[in-house]
Amino acid sequence: MNSVLKPLMPLATVAFLIVALSGLNAQTSTATTDIMGYSTVSLPSGGSALVPLFVIPSAYSASSSFDGTSNLSATGLTSGAFNPVNGFPVYYVEICSGNYTGFNYPVTSNTSSNIVASGLPSDLGATVSIKVRPYTTLATVSSGAIGLSDYSDSLTLYQASNQISSYVYALGGVLDGDGNPANGVPISPGMGLIVNNAGNATVTFIGEVNTNQCVVPLNAGTTLIGSLNPQGGQSVAAMNLAPALAPYSDTASLVSADGSLSITSFLSDGSNLLDDDGNIITGSNSPAVTAGNGFIVNSGQNGFWTNASVLSN
């Protein structure tokens, strides 16, 4: 079940907004109000790829001056409000203008007038529009879950340096391999995880529809990614995956949504996705991607995938 609605909107208009959102085109560049919604994703028994579908509303939004290294100007902040907690970043900076629109970078600290973020490119621009958002976390997934089994079902993340980290669901939260709480582990926008569940389960996501494009890092090795479109139904051919893959070597594999974790793999010729026989995937022969489902990308090098704004597809 998927729903998208604006704050304070009468319920009678919700169905209209769902249709209107999917029909908006690239000429629409600015939403006048934040679009909020919810989506419930079904997880059949077995295993599933799961991508959180919303972002958390921003805690800070402004036009900011950049010093060329790691500092963005700000006003009126509480010092330390955006600092990491228990070693995990809690907030990230989303770039909303310029050549790096849609990129996001973890916040490492802040003062009342300064935000420090890791990985900011030196050519970001002297002035950029930014939003600071809390990360979606493993707690977001576990708290929205119904039907997961304690101390049995697991959640697995593919992280940088080809590192695989698995966690166990327990009593509405998650534990790491040493039995320590891991609820604060962040999940970047457009990134996903594998859920292994013994019985049928659901996960409900609630948040803000990301109307900005989202640039998702691809790790050398394995990355699990997916669209932030909460309506689902997008064609694989229309998801802009081909330019993100090294031609004839990297693969993007759509994970089955039936619990089997079977995959359908695609190569790239640099501009188009190709099936196993080398045929170009087009709208007429392309599978559709259900809301919350993801791709496993196997890549020989670090790269990026740009997930277009919901308003343009």
C-alpha cells in the first residue's frame, strides 16, 4: 500500500495527489510545500532487497557559503546539534543547487555558525543551497516492521570497501554481531539492504518524498541501491542505470520481490542496459520495479548512480 499526501490535505484529495504526482514532468522544478507520505512494503518469507522510500524532513535549510574544504556557513544552530552519536553520523548535508545537486555528505560536527561535512568536493561552489537531514537508520526499518522474528531474522548492508555487515532483529530493534544495539547505523538515500525473514512480514515507511534528484555512490564491489519513488512501477530501462556501469563488465541485478532472492542481471553498453543475450532493454521488454525493491550492483570501481527526481518520472 502506497500513499502520498501533503500536510493538512483532506483525505478526499489524497487519491488525486497520487495521480498528479506521477504525472508531473521535468518542467516542475520546485514543490511549494513538502510532500509527505507512507508506503508499506511486503516481504514474503525468504529474502528481499529493501530500499527505504522516503527521506526525513530537514532540520536546517539555507543558502550556504563554502570555504573550499569541509566547512559550510550556517546561522542560529546549537553547537554540536548535528554531531555523530556512538560513532555513527546522525545527519547529512544534501546539496540542492549547482553541479553536485543530489549528492549528500555526512556531517561530522557543527558550531552555531558552521557545519563540517566529510567528503565535500573542492569545486562545490562558493555558495550552494543545502538541507541538513537526519539519516534513515536501521531503527527506521525495524520500528516499521511487522512480522519479523526476534533473534532470527537479519538485515544485511553492503558498505564501502566491499564490507558486508549483518544485524539481527530483536524486540523492535537490531543488534550487531556482538549483541550490541545497532539502531543508529545509517542508511544513505537510495541505498538498501537485504532482509532475511522466516515468515511473511511488512515494513512501513513514513516520511518526506525526495523531490530532489538523488546521487547514490556505487562501491567497488557490491552495492544495493534503489529508487526513491514511493509509487513504484518504474521501468528498469528508464532508471538511468546504464551510464553508471562500466560497459560489458559491471552488472545491475534486479532482485526478485517473491522472497527467493533470485536476480535478473543486466549489462551496459554505456548508454543502454542489455539482457543476457545482448539485446537492448527498452520500455516494451523491460521489467517494472516495485516500490521499495532494489538492485545489486557489482562494479569494478567506485562510481555514482543518479536517481532522477520523483517529479520527473
